[in-house]
Amino acid sequence: MNMKRTFGAVLTILGIIGLIYTGVLIINHSGAATTMIVVGIIGIIFFVSGIGLVRNTTDETK
């Protein structure tokens, strides 16, 4: 089991959740603008870093 790949998957899922939450806040016009911006930026960072970890981690079999 590759820990980097697992951590990348977790980061990707957290990023998706953050982006969906931001989208729901924007559609419902609820929440402050700063909250939406912060959650959206954190979601993008988590998503991109998670995808990067999954793509760049090589599988090493023993």
C-alpha cells in the first residue's frame, strides 16, 4: 500500500468536497464572500496537490 497515493486520494476528495461546498454557497447566495473565497481557494489547493501526488507517485512492487 502506497501512503503517498492514499494521501493524494484523500486530498483530492477533500478538495472536491470544498469545491462543491463553495458552489452550493454561491448558488444559494448564502455566506459571506470571504468564506466562499477562502473555502474555494483551499479546495483548489487540496484538489491540485492531491491529483499531483497521485499522478507523480510511481508504484514500486517488491
